[in-house]
Amino acid sequence: MTIDTLTYGTYSNVGTKNYTSGMGGFGDVVSYNITVSMPPITVIPKLFGVDTLVFSRNYLVQNEK
């Protein structure tokens, strides 16, 4: 499992290169990308050439002031 965090000063900066790494400060908007990679549990994905299953979610959170 990997968790990547990007801190944006405001919502208008989300998705731009105006970010820093880490949890951010009060009032900052933080983007969390949580990714879980694992081998397939059954044989069915391997029949289609899938060796690793990847589940990924993005969450936007604004730190409270």
C-alpha cells in the first residue's frame, strides 16, 4: 500500500504544479492518493494477462482552521 500526499494552498490550485509534499497546515487543501497493489486471488485475471491488481482512490481534504 502506498499513500501519496500533495498539499495545495487553495482549491483553485488543485491539479496544478503549485503544491508541496506533506500533510500541509491549517486551511490547506490536501490530496491523498491511496493505492493498493496485490497479486490476483483467482486464476481468472491471469487468463487475461493481469499479473497485479491495482486499486487506487483519490481524496481531497481541507485542513480545518
